[in-house]
Amino acid sequence: MKYKGIKRAEFINRPNRFIANVEIDGKREAVHVKNTGRCKEIFTEGATVILEKATNPNRKTRYSVIAGYKGDLLINTDSQVPNTVVYDALVDKKIMEIQSITHIKREVTFGKSRFDIYFEKEDKKGFIEVKGVTLEDEGICKFPDAPTQRGAKHIYELIEAKRQGYSSYIFFLVQMEGMKYFTPNDETDPEFGQALRLAKENDVEILVYDSLVKEDEIVIGESLDYII
């Protein structure tokens, strides 16, 4: 996925989940944050962040934060992008574990959840729930970076879908390069980790891929090992 209207800025602070203050060309300006997670290790005072210019001239903020540097590591923080990256990769047959798709659709309801992707292949039907991973700790990537009841709920629904005969996948898109492996963040959200292990016991497929990240682009990378 390509971005347009990219600009660098210096991060100042984040007064709430949706707004950050940054310095652009020597001037302080409020910008939109495309991620409701904490991202505390990325959004630190003085850090370089990447902005995308808004296309709507009537919007209150001119820019949105889409990425940031944690030292030399560039991390895409746009929570809206993982679904698109994974969907495009499936269409382009870049996910080796899911091939020969005959039908694919985004945002499909099952039970009390809405899964990110529904697909059909041969005599099988399946659901994929996509999670974007932005938390890095000494080369290990983790999810989530904040407690999420919604995350565990989706996993339980995937288990139920599997019991009803659907193929079920939870797909972690790591929004950075060069990680050693992925693991659930049990310290922050033990229920999510427990739900993920239960999913594996019930034959829900777990996929982890990293991303090739530039300031103006993010695309699917390679399969990554995980430990749960």
C-alpha cells in the first residue's frame, strides 16, 4: 500500500487517543492518530514520526500519523492498513498457506463478530481475523500493546466457526521488519494469550507475517516464527 503527501515531523505529546501534537517545519500542530493503541514506545517526545496529508480539505487536522521511528526501526502505526495489506496479499497469492481462493470479501459477520476477511476455495469456506502488531521488545514483537476484550472475543468466535466447519485463521501482520519472532503479550493481556493458545488447541490456524516498511509504503513481507 502506498501513501501520498508524506511528511516528517517531531513528536511532542499525545493528549488523547485520537490526537497528537507534533512540530512541523518549526511550528506546533495537532494531527490525527490512526491508532487507538498505546504505542508509548514509539510516540515518545522528540521522536521522528511520519505524517500523511489528509485529502479532505474540511477536516480539522491536516495530517495523520501513520508511522514512527523507534531508534533506527521504522514502525508503521496505521491500524487501518493491516486489513488492506493482507487482503491484497491474498488476492496476489502471496500467502503460501492460503492459495486457490475463488471468492474473497471483506468485513463479514459471523455470530456476534465481524471478521476482517471471508474466503472460499474449492469446497471450503473460511474466516480470517487480522491483527496489526506494532509492539517491539528487544527484537521480539508482541500483541496487544493494551488490554483488548474485543481481541479475545474474536478468537472465541473463530473457535466456534471452526467447530461449525469453517476454516479459521488469525493473522498477525507485524508492521515492521527484522523481528526474531512473535509472541502474545501475556503481561498486558493474559486473557488474549490464553484465548490464542485455546484457538491453537482447537485447530484455528495462526499466521504471522512481517512487513516491508518504508515511510510512504507498507507491503507484505515473509512468514515469521511465533511462540505461544
